[in-house]
Amino acid sequence: MGIHWTELIVVAFVALLIFGPKRLPEIGGAVGRTYREFKKSLGEISELATNELAASQRQLPPVTAACETATSHAIRDGGPPRT
């Protein structure tokens, strides 16, 4: 999909007609700053999500040998271990 070069030329020509040659560089700079800020925000959100995921994984208790033994007995015997 995307924008082809012919569509880009038509959009640039229409923008030149609407805004004029003096305002076009100002608008281009504003669009560039907005795009840069948007990418920066996406990076921060991605970093926060990664940190949150890592923190949640660290808080999980480790599986102990007793849990593994009880689980294997329950699977083999068809129920919880009898005491």
C-alpha cells in the first residue's frame, strides 16, 4: 500500500497552492517536530511496557521442588497426594 510518488507530487502541489511558497517551510518544520515528538513518545511507552513486564516477571515466586513433586504425583496417581 503506501503513498506512491505521483500522489506525493499532487499533495505537494496542492499544499503549495494553498499555503504558498513562504509558509511551506514553516509547515514542514512543524510536521517534522510533531513526528519526532510522536516517535519519542512511542519509544517511552514501549520502554515503560517492557520495564513493567520485567518487573511483573521478577515478582513471580519460583517453582520449588515440593511443588514439582506434588504435581508429578497428582498427574501420575490421578489426584492430589495422600497424606
